[in-house]
Amino acid sequence: MTTIPVALGARSYDVRIEPGLLARAGEILAPSSRGRPIPIITDANLSAHCETLVASLAAAGIVAPVHTLPAGESTKSWAQLESLTDWLLEQGVVRSDHVIALGGGVIGDLVGFATSILKRGCHFVQIPTTLLAQVDSSVGGKTAINSKAGKNLIGAFHQPSIVLIDPQVLDTLPQRDLRAGYAEVAKYGLIDDAGFFAWCEENAAALFAGDPAARAHAIGHSVGAKARIVAADERETTGTRALLNLGHTFGHALEAETGFSDRLLHGEAVAAGMALAFAFSAEQGLCPAGDARRVAAHLRAVGLPDGLAAAGVTADGQTLVGHMLHDKKMEGGTLPFLLAKGIGQTYLDKTVDLEKVAAFLDTQR
């Protein structure tokens, strides 16, 4: 087992990574249950994994009622939040109890937010079942639901008690979802680790083919990178954690334009957003054009969109910038952008002219 600490003082917790960990969850969580039930929240696509988890908890003497939600981004809604909190209250959940989020980023975000407000805060456990959730959304405590105005605009910082990652669950993940999660893996190399991006270029094929060593390295390295950044800037107050948003400002605009639907998965939008961020940086003379082409080429090679056309977005620049104005990072009329001086050299720029962004996007259609 690989154990990666997320050092946040009294809110510190471990991320444990090991093949087969899902079947051992009961023995790990038994000390936290104190003889109390541990409700499981999951989605409709994960019945087999949920059965494994329930059996593991039962073997440890833990009762685990299950609440199954629809799969998909639309589940991150006010209606599902209300339904979930009502169900948890019906189960008699108290502040000291734990609730398990078994699923991808949608389930983790929704359960994390629900437990942040239930009884003014109770504990939750992240058991991520997608590559995106394993390397990104399950770690760091950002929880949220979507609104009509945009993505993740209603939420809270609420750290999990523990994160249990079983790479073997990826064996049942559809290739499209695996590719979408891989965008977040490549992101860690593009942020500040050119050597890791080079590793991605050399080993992505093995990762997609199911090579256990490649998957273990990608997950462990990514989690370690995120844990380091979160420990340095938990609530995004110094700008360090903002680096994790590479590709997200462009990407969220693309998601909004496609209705936050399966037309464009979150990881696909992030991939296109990263390619656009590097292309915009190159156009502005900040980044070597060769680096921007290299980023786009790698994303294209693994089957991810490398721009607007590949993402199926035809809107003009002003329309997309209009979506960006609803970004939760908007502050004082200024929208910070993650730009790049090169691969592994991402930085936060708060002086970007949105008219230039709109004009740039028009050239990318």
C-alpha cells in the first residue's frame, strides 16, 4: 500500500492507494465506525463495486445502507442535494458519523457538500472509482453542486477523513472516462513538472492498456503533487492552489456551452482548455509555439480534444467569454487565467484582457 499524507493540521488525512483496496475497506474503516452504520452514496453504474464494498463492511460488522443516485453531471443539483440530505437525516446520521462517497467526481462533490452542511458538518470518506476522481477531485476538499449560472458555484471546502484508492476499479471504467481522467494526470506535468509530462508522453499508451505499474505511478505521482499543493494553499488564498485550475477557465466555458452534459465530459473540457491556454500563451508571446504544439499533439494522440473544433464547440469568442464571466474565480471585475511560459511553467495572470481572449477564441473556431 502507498500512503500519501495530506498535511492540513487538525484536518490532515491519508490517501491510501493499493490494488484490491475496495475489498479491504471494512477493516480500514472499522475503527472509525464505532459500531455505527456507515451509509454509502453511489451511482447507478457502480452496483458491482458497491456490492464488494457492502460485503467488506459487513465482514467488519458495519451496517451500510445504500443510496443510489443517477449517473451523470446533472446529479450535482439542488434537487439531488435536498433528496440526499433528507435521506441521510432519515438514516439518523449524526455529526460524528461517516458517510462514504463511492463514485466519480460527481458523487464525491455532492456527498462532500452534503456532509459539509448536514448537522453543520459530519465526516465523509472518499472512495473514487474514476481516474479523474482518483487523481484530482477526491483530494483537497473542494465540494460543490452546479447551478443555472455555472459549474461548481455553490459549495464549500470540506476535507474527507480518508481517501481509499483502488486502481483495479479502473478495469471496468469505459475508455472515454479513462481518457477524460487522464487529462488531469497530464495537467500535473504541465503545471510544474516537465519531467512528469515527458513520462506521460512515453507511458500513456501503457496506462490506457491497463498496465498496473503505469497506472500506479500516474495515480501516486498525481496525488502526491496535489497533496503538496493543497497543503501549501488549502483555500486558494496565496495563488499556489490556483495552479490546479490549468485549463479550467477555458474548459468550464466549453462545458457551459455544451450544457454541462455528456456531449463534453469534464476531463475532455479540461484537455481542450489546457490546449487553448497554451495556444493563447503562445499567441501572446509568453510560451514557445513548439510547446503549445507539443501539448496539443499529446492530447490528440491519446484521444482527447485539443481545441474548440475537437470539443464540438462552434460558439464565437464573445459567447464563450460570456460564460467565463460566471466563473467563481471572478474577483473585482477581473478573471484570473492560468497561462504558461512553457511546459512545466504555469503561472497565474490577473491582467488578461478578455477582449483579447474573445478575439483569440474566434481564431480557433
